[in-house]
Amino acid sequence: MKGVVFSGNRKLEILDFPDPTPGPGEVVLEIKASGMCGSDLKFYRAVGGAASLGLGATSGPLIAGHEPCGVVAAVGPGVSPRQAKVGQRVMQHHYRGCGVCEHCSTGWMQLCVDGVAEVYGATGHGAHARYMKCPARTLVPLPDELSFSAGAAISCGTGTAWGALHRLGLTADQTIAVFGQGPVGLSATLLASQMGARVIALDTNDERLARARDFGAHELVNPAKTEDVVQAIRALTHGRGAHASMDASSSPAARAQAVRCVRTWGKACFVGEGDSVTLDVSPDLLRRQVTLIGSWTFSTVGQAACAEYVADRGIDLDRLFTHQWRLDQAEEAYRLFDQQSSGKGVILPS
């Protein structure tokens, strides 16, 4: 089979790999949709691959893609029909831990006490290929009402937004400021507005802001055209500030603004990977009783809950995608995605 490999410096290759065979407790998925995530760009642009993100060293070329969705194509020994059946529509939780520690056993395999054994698409073969092998315990059912592309979105970007909104405890009577309207931020705007909250969407790209309006944002702020972002948000919230904020941009400036724009007793959540932030602890946090939260993706339980929520409410996640690509178009796909001006892309390997 063919698989997409990030070689760094904004280059990728499509290489030949053997078709995978499931071992004990494993399955092979036929990938129907493999989403393109903003965090892919860190591997696409960097030299050093996963090790540069603190995910551990890798050996040999690795297939990219960590938003897998498809059907079970083969089942290994020891996999019960309750775990997986051939032909079953599934998403995949893109981590593998020990499977038995306090975190793995509750669906948080990325928090494994022994350390994450694999991050699919980063330290283990991912979903930018026709087939992908993984433990059966990492599968999450895909509701019949949802497309494979929607399942791919939930498998990282949209699921990450869902997890962060729940960490924030957002309610319908609150206002949230969402910094960055890429795939994760736009998902947060969509879900928060569906929950009934008022959304202030922020991005330096007017095209992405226009999409945020279409996805339910009530107010738009372009930090590149705004002298004081924090004051702009306060002006939209009766001088008090937002109840909550989420940074999905990874920008140091945006992170600081996300903390400073919330009101007393407010909550700020960081989901964007990498980089840093500088805060003045007393006025920014302590003396306003502000809660600062870090949120890393979601559990298998959260992934399933997000999918059920989207299906039950008829939310059209397919609108997130502005581009669909064949596997042999991956180079063109990532060249466009690297500009960070369009919406979300999805690769359809099958």
C-alpha cells in the first residue's frame, strides 16, 4: 500500500509499505477518511519529526495522519465481537498506552502512567494510507448518521474542542472567546454556539472569521486590526470580560490575551500545542481568581459522547471541510493547508 510520510522542511513523500496484518488484540482498518489537523503542520514543517514535539524518537519512515475513520477490515486473535467486527464503522483514538493503568483503563491512553507507547501518525503508522493497524481497544463506534469525514474530524480536531468546552464547564448563559479559527477553533465555535453560548471568534485571517460567522459566532475580532484585543472583548461583554476563553492558535500573544480577557472568576483553556506564554501572575490570575486549564484532546468515552451529540442534534460537521483529496494529491493538499487560510482538508485513501 501507499502511505504519506512527512520528511520535514515542508516536504512529504508517498512511499510503499506492506499491508498490515493484525496481531493478538489488534484490528486492521480500511481508512475511509483521514483528516488533516493543524498539529500535522508541526511535523510537515519541522526537521526531527515527533521527537521535536517531545513525543519520543522514531525509527524509519512513518505514515502520517492522526484523524482515522473507516471500517474494520480484519480482526486479530483474541478480539471479541463486542470489541470489533469486520465491516463495523469506527473512529480510532489515536494513542496506544499500556491499556491497564488508571488512565488507560478509563479511556485516557495519552496519559498512560508508563508513557504513551505510540501516537498514531507521529510515532506509529497513521491513517494517511489505505490500511492502518491498531489495538481493538482504541476503536470508537461511528454513528450511522455521521459520514466518515465527520468521524475523522471528531477523531482529533472536533473532539479536542469538545473536550476543552467540557473542561471549561461552558453553559448556555455564558460568553466564550475562541482564539484561532482553524479546524479546532472553528469546531469550538460551532459546538459552543450549538450549546447556546455566545461566541466571540478571533483570528487574523478574515476568510476564517467569515466562516466562523457562518458557524455561529456572534461577534468577530481580528487581532491584526484591533489595537487592544482585551478591551475589545470587554466592550462586547458590558466591561466585565468573557466568562470563558479558549486558545487554539498556539500564539504566545493570543494565549496571554485569552487569560486577560476573561472576567473575575473566569476560565481560560489552552489547547494549541507548542510555543510559550508569559503572564503577570498576580493581576492576570491570582487577584481575579482566574482558572487556567490545559486540555489535551479527549478520552475514548469523550470521543463517543461527542459523536453521539453531533449525531443526535443533526450537526453538519461535513461543513468543516473545504477540500477533499486523494492520497496521491497529498503534496498539493499540505501545500495549501500550510497557508492556514482555508478550512479543513480530508484525505480519502480508499
